[in-house]
Amino acid sequence: MKIQTFSIVAGTRACNARCPFCISRMTPEAGLGRTPGPVNWRNFRKGALFAARAGVTTAMITGKGEPTLFPERITEYLEALDEFQFPFLELQTNGIALDESRETYAVHLKDWYHLGLSTIALSIVHYQAEKNRQVYLPYRERYIDLPDL
């Protein structure tokens, strides 16, 4: 079985981390601001249809910023992806918002699960919390609780 990924790049540059290797800071804005703009649903569906017909098995929601800062947009993407029946739906995140607003995100996570989200990939640079803090949250005293999350 071929495993291929269809990436949905959430349209925002907003982020709650300060990674020195951040792709968002290395590339032009390309019309992306700090809040989500309108989605071209026509082109989104064309891309998803093309990917589905090509046998893509995974649709991955990622961003040029942090996608979880706009949970309603993630919900919209998952709802729109339903018609294409990708076996795996993945979300890439730094996990900061999920950890810091657990009560709020518990509702979203439950909804996303029911909409087919199968994987949450957490971005890390090291297994030690302090090394992650130095990269992602150098302006804070502590890093998120990854094992608990």
C-alpha cells in the first residue's frame, strides 16, 4: 500500500511559539496574516478530490503558524474532508494551546475525533522538557507537560 499525504496548510502566520527555525519567519507572508482569512473552498475541494483519486491515504492539517489557535477552522477542514473519506486525518501542532487550555480543547478534541481525526503529531526537538522550552517557549519559565498531554 502506498502512503501519501495531502497537506492542508491552515492560512495564518499566528503562532504561540518562538522557534528559531520557524518556516513562517523564513518565507514571505504570501498574503497570510495573523488571523485566518477566507478559505477558497472550491480549490480546497479540487485538491482533496485530486488527492483522493490518486490514492492518498492521509490528509494532514498543518500550518505556516499554529493551527490550533483557530480550532473552529480545524473543525471546518475536517467537516469538508469527510466527503473524500481519507483513511487517516492528521493534525500537526506544537501542543501548547492543547496543554494550556485543556478544558476548552477537550470539547474540540472530542468533536475532531468524531469528525475522523486519527492522529495528532506533536512537534518537539528533544525528549527533555527544558530543551523544548529553550526552543519553543524561551520567554517562559516552563514548557508544557508533554507526557501528560
